[in-house]
Amino acid sequence: MNFNVFSRLAIAAACAWITTSASAETVTISCGAVGSEFKLCQEGTAAWAAKTGHQVELVSTPNSSTERLSLYQQLLAAGSSDIDVFQIDVIWPGMLGQHLLDLTPYSKGQEAEHFASIVANNTVDGKLLAMPWFTDAGVLYYRKDLLEKYAQPVPDTWEDLTEIAAKVQQAERDAGNEQMWGYVWQGRAYEGLTCDALEWIYSYNGGTLVDASGEITINNPQAVQALDTARGWIGTISPEGVLSYGEEEARGVFQSGNSVFMRNWPYAWGLAQSEDSPVKDKVGVVALPKGGASGRPAGTLGGWQLAVSNYSAHPALAADLVMYLTSYEEQKRRAIEGSYNPTIEALYKDQDVLDAVPFFGSLYETFANGVPRPSSVTGDNYGRVSNAFFNSVHGVLSGTVEPQAAVEALETQLKRIRKRSW
């Protein structure tokens, strides 16, 4: 036998013996697959497995956060041990809390390195139910080459964006690109539309649907104006198909070179800058526009956390995997390779990170102070609140209901959901 082959077999056998003797276990984790999420998760879990001698199995879950939540609720309600580590949205700790392990005994104070507001969001009744993995806020991507070509500024307001998008769209179509659109975003009836629509309404000073005290605030003139503005994009600067777009559909159009502007999360930067991207080095990123001269820019707070199921057969191992994946070095790797926003504040001053994703520095305030969805105040009812909201907004966008009628009906629906209290 070839000596090198024999050596490799001997080493493999030794490793197998060591792993077996150490009673290797398999930990399962749900990872998202938007953009490069799944690949980065594979790499991170493989590094932990190599370090510990245990194994990790990745479980595929729906990309739609609405569908993923429904799956999680079914598994957890059944007390299933099929998934040890859940990737959960920033709005879910309160809804899933009774099924999640308190990570405080395993964290060794590591949570102190993360944004305090996110740690507070993940702490329910004094229990740390999830560790922050990456944070998000909606941002505006734009084709800096096209704005320069047609001498157009980066838009400051939604009205500016509407006008500039229409001008550049028409000019590019006249130049031969019939597939060019002005603006793509997330218009499907799902949680992503809740994020987009909340940004529009908040930017016009229309509030957050339900305020921090639990009062329902959606029925106001600013909210109507915001929805009316967005409705005007359909079929003009945004394709009719945007009503079925999620994050990846919008990215697909923009990254193929067929849109001037895009609303998306920071993860899209790394993909737009990849070697095979048609828009590599042609893209800029700024805060989303404000609603008119008196408005303010608003990026909905997003992000994902890692939590351990109460029904895990390996809670200590699962918690150790969570701590590894949410550590400084792993978050740094994910920021550089996939432009996923760290939740560790010090990484926003790390030069390697800033070299890879320059806008992390200029948009720090946007990420640190994103507009929260009303999940904490509405608690277990948030799923129904969001569902009512995005369906109402989708009705406006698709032309089946007028904005004023929509907010009035939504107010009534939310009052029924709330009853006496949230």
C-alpha cells in the first residue's frame, strides 16, 4: 500500500477512535438559506465540530419567516427533539419563550459584548432565551454608475426616489434595456412586507402600528399618505410582480442589472460584490429615504438569534455550539465573507470588517437604532397583528382597497385581536 494512503487511513482511524471514545453526539441546527446564509452556517458548524469532535446536522427550513415560525411552533408544541438549535427572528423570543432554554448558565457573560438592546429583547422574565447572531435594518441599494451617468443625486425622500427612479428607468429603456425597473423591494404578503411597510409609515411620522404602551395607532393621515405613495410605484417604477417578491426575488432583479434601486437587508452587499455579479463595484448603500421634508429615515430592525430547545437531548452541547457561532471571531468571519451585521459592538471598529463592508461604519446608527416591530408589546398576538397588517397593505398595493379604508378596517381588526389587553 502507498505510504501516504496508509498514513491517511491510519490518521482517519485514530480520529474515529478518539471521537467514538469521547461519545460523540450529533447536534441539529436550523439554518436559513437566504443569500449565503446556509454556506456560512455549514462552515461555522463544521469548525465547531472539528474543535469538539462532535457532529452537526443542518436542518433545512423555509426561507419565509412566516412559514418558518409556523413550522417551529408545530415542532415545539409537540415537544419534538428533532432540532436542538433554532435560528429565530428578533421578534420571536416572546412568542416561543416557554419552549426555549435559559442560556445564562452557559454564556459566561458573553452577552455583555453584544448590543444591549438586542440582549434585552432576547431576555424574557429574566431568562436569556437566545444569543444574538446577526442584526439587520432595511437599507437602500442604488446603482451609483447609473445615477452618475444621468446626473441624478442619491434620493433623500421617497418623493425624490420616485422621480429619479422613473427618469433613469425610462432613459435606460430608451437605450435598449427594456427590462430595467426603477425600484424593487419585498411586496409579497408575508413578514417582509410588514418590515417594508413599517419603514414607509414610520418615515412619514405615522408611528409603528401599535405604540410602546399598546395603543393602536395605525389609523392616521401619515400612514395613509405612506401607503398611497407605495401604491403609486406598482406598474410604474416597480413591476407588478413585486407583489410576489421576497428578499431573494428583489435581489435577483437588482443584481442582474435590471433595477436602479432596491430595498433589502445588508446581506445582499456581499453577493452584489461577488466576482460573478454583473453589478460588482457599481453599487452604493445608504439609509432608506424619509417621508417628505418633515419625515425621517427608518430601517426596520431585523436580525436573527440562536436559541436552544427545551426538548434537546443535548442541551449543554447545543448551548456550546450557540456560544461558538455567536462569538467575536465567528461573527467577524460572517461579516467579512457574507456582510452579515455583527451584534458585537466592537466589530464595528474592526478595520478588517470595515474594509470588507464600508457602509457598516457610515450606517452604524441605522443598525444600532432600527425601528422595532411591535412584537414585545403585543406578545403572543404579534403573529396575528403582523398577518393582519401585511394582508391589509397587500390589498392596498394590489388595488383592491383604498388606503384610508384599509387603515380603518385594520384598526378595527387589531382592536378585536387585542380585546381588553394584549
